[in-house]
Amino acid sequence: MSSLLVGFDLGTSYFKVGLFAPGGTLRGLGRVRVETQAPAPGRVELPVETFWALLRRGLDEALAQAGASAADIAAISYSSQATTLLLLDDRDQPLTPLVVWTDTRGGPVEPELAAFAAREAFRVAIGHGGFMAESAVPKLRWFMKHEPHLWARATRVMSISDYLTFALTGERAGDASTAAFLGIYHLAERRWWPAALEFIGIEASRLSTPLLPGAACGRTVAAAARLLGVPAGRPFAVGAIDHHAAAIGSGLGRLAEVSLSTGTVLAALSLVAHPTPAAGCYHGPHVDGERFYRLAFDPNGAGQLEEYQRRAAPELSLEQLLELAANVPPGGGAAGDGASGGRGENHGAAVRALLEQVAQRHRALVRLVEGEVAVPRVIATGGGARSPLWLQIYADVLNATVVRPASPERACLGAAAFAAVAAGHYASIAEATAAMVRPDREFEPIAAR
């Protein structure tokens, strides 16, 4: 009997493929680096054939690690990037590579587009404050203006997760968690917003239907075997945007009130009853169809530590740098910059200062999503959650208990929970996460010790 649940994590720097048992045990993990292309200044692209090759390599690695075959796959879902997209023609063939969310060809944002997004009606409908060059709409407007013949041939516009869903199932659908980031999804009405579509110049018929995150969405078709080696007939569930999926895969709402991510970007996410516009925050539907996630992020994430290592201490591993930082007392890192001679104490002080700086930024993000309300417990996700030192710094800076979930791949696990429901292992996502998500360790703040 097929029993492995596949959770694809379509990350910016890496694609990950997690294979989980129905009880939440990670059986196999594939991790492949995403090497994008930059054909012109500001452009960041991923060829479609590379996208599939990377996913297949990740799935093959995960299956090999699990000692399993594709026949053992029971169901599939995903965790998605935000606004990465592509155009398809009337035969559903890609016209473009995947235009990655970090692509800035849409900048500077057109004045009339900025003015539209500044309206109160936009903020209330969409749940965030406007467009950036990295947003989807400015990119689509770029194609309309600079590639009109290509745009005229574009029958479909799909996000990266819409495309994954369509290619594997034949369903023209996606998840509303990711759709909410596009700037054209009406949160209260739970559909594409006609006023935005008309203003921007795109028909709803070109877009995929946004379903509730975690909703069952058909079964795999023959193309899934050709693209990934996955047999036809496996249940598929649409997923959620990465920070949302990781929060679900970390026990948000049960183990803690806020999820913190320390990865390529920094993020804080909580659940709210209403998507009331809040400065610096994005909103999207939650899996229960009643609440919404509220998300604030900072693109300057854990890569700061990797950049320090490359610039100032290439002879040391990240683990060694963290060990040096652990010997520096709280607040003792301000004087070190690591630039004078490479001595261990200088590196330790510099890294300690960097970790504390990131924790302070995360505290500001928590205040954006929660206001001035005290948050007693937070969950840690992302690569930074692997460092006990960093988690202890978070606990002290936030004055909150920091919970580290047992699974190291929270976004993959959140997606696997969606797949588990689609496969019939659980009746609801709440039931799935209660069984599959477990805490590993808690870090208490100084005041509680």
C-alpha cells in the first residue's frame, strides 16, 4: 500500500522534497540548489526544463534515502514561492521561463499603478499596501508594454505553484494563500478582484482558480510520470505560500501564537480573524476558511551570516563561527567586526552581534503582526532554527518561549499534512498537524530562568 506523503518546498535558493510517513516521520529528503539565470540587468529566470529537472532530482534523492520507489507515493502537495510566474500559450505550452519573484524588470512601478494601489479600496480588498518592482503585476505590465506580441499569445498566466498543479493534475487551479500575494485577489470575497483585473488589463479567464490552501485538487495524470516519475492517480492538494506552510508544519495555533522564519528572508506570521490592513503586512486565507494569516517580512535574512563567513572567515565553517559566538556574552558582540586579523574572539564577537541584530529585526516584525500585545510563545522555522544559540538569543530578545519543532523541514511537513488529508489519512488539516507535528525543545528567556 502506498504510504509516503510528498511535500515539495519550492524555495528561492533550494528546492526540497520531503517524504513523510502518515505519522509525520521524515523518511527521505532531497535538497537541490536552484541556479537561476540573469539574461539582462534586473532579470532573474528559471528555465522550465530546469525547474522539472531539479524537482525530479530532489524527488529521486528523497526516494533513494527512504529506500522507496515512486510507487510508494500516496499523495502530493507543496509549499510555494510568492510571485514567481510564467506565461503559457493556447496549447498550454510555456511561452516564457519562470520569472522569479526577485526579478525587478517591472520597476520602477508605474505612477498610475502606484496611485491605484494607494487607494483605500485596494488596501481593504487586497490586505497590503501596494506594489514593488518584485510584485507580479508590474512584471505582467512589463510584458504588456515591452513584449506585446508575446502577451497577445499568452492564454494563461500561472504562478509557479499554479503551474506545478496544472502540469501534474490537469487542473487549472492554485491556492489562495499564494494568490493573495499577487495584488489582484479580494480577501473578503475570496476571488479575483474584478476592479483590479480591469485596471491592470488582465482577464480572469487567464488565471487559475484560487482554492482554499490545503484543498484537495484532483489526482496526478500521465504527465506526472513523464515529468517526475510519479504514477497517475495519486491524490493532490494545493498548498500554501512558504511561510504559511512552514507555520502550519510547525504547529502554529497549537504550540505557539507566532511563527518566525530565519531563512533567505526573515518573516513573522500570525493568524487573525479579519484581514485588517496593517502597515508592512500581507494577508491571505488560512486553511480553515475563517481566519487569515498576517505576514511581515524582511528580505535581509540569514544570508547575512553566510555573507560574513564568505567575506571575513572563509577558512571557518558556519558551525565553527556559531561556536565562537557562543563564547561571547549577551551584548558583547558590538565591538567585533571580524575584519582585523581573523582572530577567533573577533569572529565570535562579530557573529554574536549579527545574531542579535537579526533577532532585534525579528522583534520588530513580531510587533508588526501582533501590535504591542505580549507574545508568550513563538515557533522557530527556517535554517536559523537549527542553531540553539540563535534560538536562545531570540528567546532573550523577544522575552518569549521559543519552540523548536522536531521536524527540521517544516514547510515540507506542512505540505505533507495537506497531502495526508487528500490521501484520507486524516479528516482535517488540524487533525493532521496534531498527529504529525511535534515539539523538540523549548528555549526560555532570561527572565524565566
